[in-house]
Amino acid sequence: MEVNYPLLRFDLRRDDFVVWLRWVALEHPSGAAGPATQGMRVELQLNRNTVLGPTILYRRDLELAPVYVRSNRGRVVEVLRAASGRGLVDVQLIIHGSIANAPYAALFHVSDYGGEAIDTQAIDATPMLQVQPSTPGDRWHVAGQANLRARLELHGNPHHLTVVR
């Protein structure tokens, strides 16, 4: 038997990982408003190395429109270069906690991303990975994660300064 993994082709100069976060409010059945600090805590890991977060986005930031958060490009490049020798990368998208009926996080792999580090500019595509835990309406806290193992193929050479000692 041969195991086949999907291929992740990543251009070190042009590509980014962007996480999309959506909020669906949870109002307690008693009619009481939720805590003022409602929000989501999310993280993106590559081979167990954090490249985004864990970061908290509060309800006030997510209620008007879904938010897109770009991972740390320098960290992504560092982790993917280390993984390239093995030829595989494990991608993990985590919602550590949320006070919402249906928190939603989706991971996009994009080239030439024009958005800011935190933006509301929509990405019109199908995500490569998504997580949407659900919980009964009388619960305040939910969490979830999604994982993907992929073959890794790197292209390009990022701009960086060489440190001479």
C-alpha cells in the first residue's frame, strides 16, 4: 500500500497563509447578554510550530464583517524550509476557545495577497482547511481543530539579509 498526500506548492516569495474568522453570536437562553470580552482565540501551526497566534479577536472586531488574518511570513518560511528536507508538512488550524454558537475559521493559501495583516477584504475561493465546531445553545465555550498532512514543494527564494559574524 502507498499513502498519497495532497501537494502543497509554496512560493517563498509570493505566498501567504490567511485565516478567515467568522462570528455567530450566542445569546444565553435566559436572555442575558454574554460577557463583554466575548471572542475567539485561534492559532495556525505548521509541524507544531506556531505561525499565527494564538491570538484573540474580540466580538466587536468580528461582528460587522468576517476578518482575515495573515500568518507571520518570516516564520512560515523558516518552518517550511526546515520541513522541506522531509518533504511533508502538517498543517493544524485551531480554535482554542470561542464564545459563539458557530465560530468558523478557514485557512487559505494565496499568492500575492494584497490585504493587511488584519483585514476584511474578502478572498473569493474555497479554503484548504476549515473548522467549525458546534455546541448546544446553552453552552458558552467551544473549541475545535482541523489537521492536514501534505507533501511539500517549495519554490522561490525570499528576500532576506544574511547575517555576517
